[in-house]
Amino acid sequence: MPGAAGLREPFLSALDSRAAVKGSRDALGAGRIWIPLARRVVGNVNTVARSVRGYTTTILGYLLAEQVIARDPSASRLDVFLKTEQLIAYVRVAINGDVALRGTERVQANLAASPRITLSTHPRHQILASQRIYGLWGYYTGATRSSGLLMGEPPIPTEAAIQALERILPGISTGAATRDGLRGQLLGLMRRESAVVDLKGTFAPAAHLLGRAFQPRIRSSEVPLYTHHLLHGGNADSTDGRQRQLVDLLRDTLPIKDFSFSPAAVGQLAARSKRLGPSHADLTDALLCIERAAANLALTQAIFRNLLAQDGVSIHRHADMLGRHCGAAFAAAKPQEFIDLLGHPSVDLTQPEIARWTGILQAMASSDSAGIIRAMVQANAAVMAERGGAPWITIERGVLRVAMRDDHAALPPVQEIVQSWPFTFFLDSLRDVAQQLEHPTRG
């Protein structure tokens, strides 16, 4: 079921903390639609938290933070977490040659200079521009909690999470914290404001232990726990079993090397779900809603992004081009069906939001290109006003004036637009996790 992979630039939203960290590029408020629809079938992971080893590192960071604070209440939980993330990143690259992690460019550059690395929260030692925001603390904490692997506030690992760590690092939670033991060495490093670690010197034995623990391929002994918590949503699965049913469908796509999600691919998943009968009726409905929303949101995003390249262009001139280029796409997206979806109980839009989207979609349904442009400009102004910001685009005397220009946002071919996948509905992340658990190593 391969689909078009174009237009994959993420439009982030602060609606769901598990969808993205703070900040937004969601110019029309699409997250208010796609995130609730996605949460009907994927209740825990987000658009970024798709690495099993990322979750493992997150658990270890919170565990070490709790242990350090138990010995020194003045210690910073965040500082311990960030230094743990740094250490595991360096070990994964240096010992395992594993570069599939956040901050890999800085980690590789620092290791190329020297095997002696510095663990510190000082900006020059962080492995990302802002490790707190763009690293595991910002991207994985919510998803790990929603998966039943963190609890409380401040977060601490659950018993299941500790079991996951103990499988690869025996004694890490309760073992003796001797100076020469791994747990003792880690706690010693994390209690220091800044620590220099020689991965090929005195710390080499510990580095190799961590490298074996954090090998890229998951061990067979880890699979049941991570399947339950990451793939199936854990004990508190918010999807009432739909996520587990979806994972079963996704397994058949794992051998397909060129698989990519698209509205059509989701439609095929819905058709397979329907054939499984009444037990899958709720999943089928949820997938059909996603298919319908994905096609329309892909089209609206493509059109709006292209507007950002039209500074100084007459609205009538651009409307003429838009009608000629996208006329077939307006019909293919079935905007009237999407209008009906705006009132779905899971979406819970406000009346002004429904009115804004209805205006855009009715203009699409009637192929009113100028109406589409005006409705999108008005919607963007309202969304930005709600966030305390200025509109990205305005219309002055019939001419488009763009404040947030994107001169490279050309309109792709119609078929590529309607089968593009700019909003992931968290399906990509769920499938990535399933892929990592599919072929474990022994142990």
C-alpha cells in the first residue's frame, strides 16, 4: 500500500503535548482536527517519539535523576536527565556505531575530535541547540508517561519501566552503588556539575556495558513489555483496544520496503479492518475518518503554503491559476464529507472553528478558488489572533501581502497533493516502533 511521500514538512501544534513540543507552524489550526481523530487509534506515541531506545534512555534518565536526588535533594532533575541523554548518545555512537538518535551530528563531531567527552548542561556541551526542548525531555516524556512507563509529578519510572531497564542493566535500580560498579559510576558522574568521560580510558569497561545494553536491535526478552506499553498503549490504553487492532493490521505492511502512509493507504487499512467484521467496526470508522480528513487537510495545506509564495500577486490572478491546477483535486478530496466530519464527537471544535473550516471546504466543494483564498486568509488571521500573533498573509485592495514568505512553495501535481501526508496522525511513529520490535535479537 505505498503512497505519496511528498509534502512531509511537519506542521506542529501545541494542542497535544504528545504531538509536539511548544511552538506551532499550524497556520490554519488543523491540529484541532487531526490530533483528536488520530488519538482514537493511537493513544500514546507522538510525531517524534518513535525510537524504542529513545524510550529506554528516557526511563534511565528519570531513574538516575530520582536516585541522585534521593542522595542530594538540591540536585537538578533536568540536569541529571540531560547528562544521561548525552552519555547514552555518545556510547551508542562510539560503541555501537548507531547514529539513529537525536543529536547525532554533534555527538559524531565531538567524538571525531576526541574520545574524551564532557557531560554538562552548559550550552556548548549540549548535543542539540536546546537539548531540553528538542531532546528526549521535551519529545519523549509525555509519550513515555502515556505508555505507562512514567508516573507522578515529577515523573518517576513505573515498575514496568524499571523491569525494562533491569532486563538490559541488571542491578541498575537497586544494586550496590560501589565506585567500580556501573550504577556507582553513573551516579557519581550525574552528581557532578560537569564530568569528563574517557570512553577509551578508565570508563571504557562501563561504556561497553552500556553499549551492549543499548544495542540498536531490541532483545527478544524486551519485546513483550515494549509491545504492551508502546504498541498497545499499556494498561491505560485510551483507545479501547483500537490501537492493538491497528498494530495487527500494520504488521502486514512491515515487509514492504517502500511503504508510506497516504490517504489511500489508510483507506486500504480501513477496508481490511471492515472485512474483520463487527469486532473492528470502531477501528474501521476511525480509519475512514482519518482517510477523509487526511485528503482534505493535505489539499488545504498545499494551497495555503503556495499562497505564501504569492506576495504582491492579484487574488484573481492566483485564483485563476489555482482553479486550473487544482480543479480535479477539489472533487477528489470530497470536501462535503469532511464538512460532515467537523461535528464528530471526538473532534470537539468550537463554533467559530467549525465556521472557518466550513467556509474553506464549501468554497472547495463549489470550486470557488477566490473564495478558498479569502476563507484561508480569514482563518489564518483568526488562528493567529487566538495565539496572540499576527496573520501570515493579508489581502490589500485585491492583492496578496505575505508576512511569512515561502518562495519555494510551488503546487505539486494534483495526484501528489491528494495523496500527500503532511499530518502523520501518529501512524508513522506507531509503525516505526512496530518495525523495531519485529526482528529482535536473542537474549
